[in-house]
Amino acid sequence: MKIRNTFIIFIVSGFWHGANWTFVFWGALNALYFLPLLLLNKNRTYTNTVAEGKNLPSLKEFYQIAATFILTALAWVFFRAENLEHAFDYLSAIFSKSLFSLPQFSDMRLALSTSILIIIFVLIEWLGRENEYAIEKLGLNWYRPIRWVMYFTIILTLFWFTGQQQQFIYFQF
């Protein structure tokens, strides 16, 4: 009963996100991710903070973080794809021999600045992992001008990386 209900909830959430089979597949894939927890009766409501009281995660925790990220990223391929064929083509390109080659960037400055921002945001998330929101206590005790420079930098970064206007996807219904 629990398994059936979990699949129904996730598939309905896929339909809710859009009128395309990619969203349904995304929902079903997320339901499959929950299947081992349900079958082994390990579905829990509370989990410990990763590396609680330590600077670095244990090897097991690092594996769990990496597995969660990879599975989530794979599911998001279906969420963002135009159709299922496009999603599977994209996944096959990811897992081709190019996976082990260095990426080619057309704009190295953009690639470097993006990489730096990713590192900064991962550090912010890691340092704030014990708070409800990672950034909630970051910088509160900083000297006011430094704090405002940080706020201004975040706002400029948001404008810098803003893409073109996207169509409101729920309007398709």
C-alpha cells in the first residue's frame, strides 16, 4: 500500500509540473529512488546532520552525498528535457567516452567565474549545514560594510547570470 501510494504521489507530481512524458518519467524515477527505503522499512522522518560536530564527512557520508547528487542530477535531465528521446540522448552523451576527457569551454572567463561561484556556494552550504537555512547566520557578525558588499555582490551575480525570460510552464494547462 505504501509503495503504491508513493508511486501515485510522485507520478501525480510529475503531471502537476507539466503536460509532457518527461515530467511523468521524472516523477516515476523519484518514486523508484524511494523504493529501497520503503522495501527495507528504512523510511525515516529525522536524519542526523552530515558530519555533525566535524569538519569533514565520513567516507560513508561522502558516498551518500555523492549518490544523492548524482541521482538527483540524472532525474533533473528528464525534468528539463524537451522529450524523452532528447533526455536519453543527453544521458548517453554524458556516459560516453567524453566523460573522461577535459571539457571544452568557449568562454574560459565565464567557466572560471562559474566554478568560483559554485565553490563559494558549496562552502556556504557546508558551513551552514546545521542551520535551517545555510545562509541564515552567515555574516551576521561581520563588519557592516563587508556584509553590504557581500549582499551587493550576490545581487550583481544574480543579474549577471540572469538568462532570457522563460515562458511560465504551468500556463500550458
